[in-house]
Amino acid sequence: MKSSVTNVLIALGIIAIGIGIAAAGIYIGETDDAPGAALIGILLMVGAVTLGVRTARRKT
């Protein structure tokens, strides 16, 4: 049981980092300095959420 709780906490951390990166990418993308930054941020967020879900579902 302890390992599943650990997996969920790791997953939440990965998801939080992904959302933070996406928010930063969107913010930077809106300043017109880096037009592709919003897209990169969103792709990184989707990847982090995917990794987070896989980590939460992992059975050890």
C-alpha cells in the first residue's frame, strides 16, 4: 500500500511541474518574444501528465 501512495505523490509532482512549465510557456509565448513557446509548454504539460498517470498506475 505504501508504494501506491508514493506513486500517486510522484505522479502529482510530475503533473504539477508540467502545469508550471506549460503556464510559463504560455506566458512567454504571449510576449511575442518566442511564438513557439506556448506550443512547447503545452506539449511538455501533456507529456508530464502522461508520465504522471503512468507513474500512478505503475504496480510495484
